[in-house]
Amino acid sequence: MEYFIMPRRIQFKGICHDILDSFVSRYNDIGGYWALGIYTRFLMRHREETLHFNLSHGKAVPEDRHFNISAAYYWQAILQMMAANKMPESWLKDAWIKFKIDNSDYVYCSIEIESDLNKIFSYERSVLVFPHDPDNERRRMNNFGPSNQKMLRL
């Protein structure tokens, strides 16, 4: 006997959780280095506190081409998760990821997904992150893991 489960918008809660966990993962690379360390270093150098990723537009503010690629990647990841859950794309109105330096060692990351019914689903995490330092870090050179930007070089 085959069961059919009707998709529901509440599934966006789980998608928020999974996308943000992927975003903060050590497998989220930019050119072989942990993306969160690169974001932290970028914000400190530019004397900024927050990085906003507008996923539906594939843009980051302040803008950087590597960060725009991240925004576009996570938009596609949401669409893939929706498809896996048999959710129509028309249910997705917009999505954002916010990356904010909390203090010298922690960053605050959050995601918001807005449905076609204007309901906002969200998830947030604090993560221990040090600014990227190529002198003290090794670049990942293999193709193992869900790295979203393996081919980019800094």
C-alpha cells in the first residue's frame, strides 16, 4: 500500500534548520577555506558588523563576488529541499541569511524564509569563529563533502 503525504508550508521550518546547519558547517568552503572565517575577516577589514545574503536575488551586502555565489547556491539548495519534500516552488517568496559578529569570537547566523502567504519561518545559531588566517590554516584540496564553492580560488 502506497501512502501519499500532502506537503505543507510548515516544512519550511525544517528547511531553515537544514540550510543554516549547512551554512555554518565546516564543509561550507570558499576556495578550500571555511566560509565563516572568510566572512568574519571580510567584515573586520571593512569595519562592518553584518553581512546580509538575499538568497532570492543572489546578492550579499556588503557585496563580494564570492559571497554572491554563496547566496545563489543557498537559494538553489532551498529549491532542492522543497522539491525533495514535494513542495511547489510557488510557495517560496523570499529568503535571507544574516551573518553578524556578536563579539570577538562568536558570530550570530540566522535564516528567514518567507512563504507565498507572507509567513516567515526562521532559525538561528551562534557559532565560534575566528577570522580567516591563511598563515595558520590549511586549504582543503579534495572534493569530499558538500562544499558549495570548490572551484573558487581566493
